[in-house]
Amino acid sequence: MTKTLRRRLGKNLKEARLRAGMTQVEVADKAGIHPNYYARIERGEANPSQEILYGITKALKVKSSKIQKPKLKLALPEERQRYRHGCRRGPSSGHPARPRERHGQRTQRQSR
């Protein structure tokens, strides 16, 4: 499975888990896998077997076809604007939006 497919699968699993109102530990226990492994699947880092996916879908009480389908969500208007200009920094990326400093210049915050 490619990296893109693993990430899509993880995103769909997380969405289904949140809809079910379950934690990662609860899903992992019901599926018979370690919670760390389930977390890696959700992040798209692990490539689960069909048997593992079957256990997870049974734990979440969803069809496997729903988990493996791509979600066609459009980005929010402010996200589209930010990506159009090539700036990926902002609240959704976890980094504050700050202008980059040039060599030898200080920002107001540093000069205090």
C-alpha cells in the first residue's frame, strides 16, 4: 500500500472512531491489537493486513468499503488561500504564522 493510501485509510479510521465515540485504546482492545500499532495505522505509518483491518472494522462497526473509500473533502476557504501562496504555516499546521527573519535583523519580540 502506498503512503498516500495508508494516510487516507488512517484518516478514515480516525473519523469512524470519533463518530463511534471510542478511544484508540478501546478500538485496539476490541480488534485484538496493541494500541501503539493502532495509533501507527491511524497516522499512516503502518501497513495493516486484511485480517487486522477486518478486526478494526468489526470493532468500529463499519463496513470495510467505507473505510477504504477516498473522502473528497474540499479545503476550507482560508486553507485554500494560504496554500495558494505557498505558505503552509498557520494554526492548522501547528506553527504560528510569523514572518521569516533575514540574517542580522531582529524582530520586535527579540529586541525587547
